[in-house]
Amino acid sequence: MNCLISEKHRKELLRFLLLKTAAVRSGVKPGELLRVQHCYKSRNSEGFNFCLYRADILETLKLNYLELRVEPESSLILFYHRETMARTLSDAQNLSLLSTLGYPAGCEMDDLLAFLRERFAVEKIPHEVGVFIGYPLKDVKGFMEKLPRTPVHRGDWTVFGDAAESLEKMSLYRKAEEFAGKILDVCEDLQTFFDLFVAHARDGKEAGI
């Protein structure tokens, strides 16, 4: 297996993860839960095989992350934006829900993240993870309490109650992903992608290019 991967192949292999973590990278979303394969394989036009391994993936993405569950072929990983996650986990209503589930009171963000990892050790997907990945609290609670769902067109998650807040967040997250896709389509290397995307997020411009 040839592990000398060109920037072009690296970008192609990472494209899905770069798009799905775009809203986190921009700071509009606290976290994103993704399943990351331990090896992404590709073949170039000359027939050479390439493999991008998990350690290289995590280093290349340049995001804070927490491995919530490691399995033989893949891992469930929470990628997160520290400042946005800290604000999310300091919200009184979010903390109130987490406390009912046994999360320790008066703890810092890293302690709450560590407790989330413990929850993943005993549950397949703890429902409160929605708080950590930027879902409206009403939707997290509605799912946990099995309330009547609110039908929405092309919803990214299950909506409960008034759909306005949910649709606004979905739109915000999608714009970040769409903008990331436009940059990936025109940039030659990953460093250019990171520079352009971070500059956009810092300036607070409308998604677009």
C-alpha cells in the first residue's frame, strides 16, 4: 500500500469530513458527531493504491476532537469548536437537562465532555448528544420524551414544536457546508482551503464565493 498521498488525493479522501465539519470549523455549531473509518482507501489513474489513516485524518482536519467509541474498523468521534461548545455547555437550560441525566453539576466543559464519553460506553447513542452537536433543546427533549413530531421538508434532524428555530439552525449549518464545498472545488490544496474558510468565518461574511 502506497502511503505517499498527493494533496489532490488527500483532499478527495477528506472531502466528506471537511464538509460535515464546516459548521463546527466556522464556529456556528458546537460539535459534529461522525463515524471516521480507520483507513480511507483510493486508487489514482495510474493504478496506485492510497490509504489515509485515522491519525493522519485527525491531524489534517485541525479540529478539536473526542473519540467517543473506538471500534475495530472505525470510531465515533465528536469534532468540536471549543468556544462555541463552552457557550453551549454553559447555557442554564442545557445544563438542567444534562443534570437530570447524571452529568456532574458545576463542572467545566472538558469534564462534561468526559462524562459524555462515559455515556457512550454504556449506551449506543445517548440522546443528549444532540445538545453537544447544536440541536435546539426543544428537539432534544422532544425526542427523549417521544412527543409528536413536527413534519419539515428535508429536515436534518427530527423537529418538535415550533419549527422556526430548527429550520434557522439547519439553514445556518447548511450554508457553512455549501461554502466549504465551493472552496474545495476551487482550491488546489488543503492549506488554501483552511486559510480561506477561516478568513471567511472571521470576517462573518455571507456564505458564498
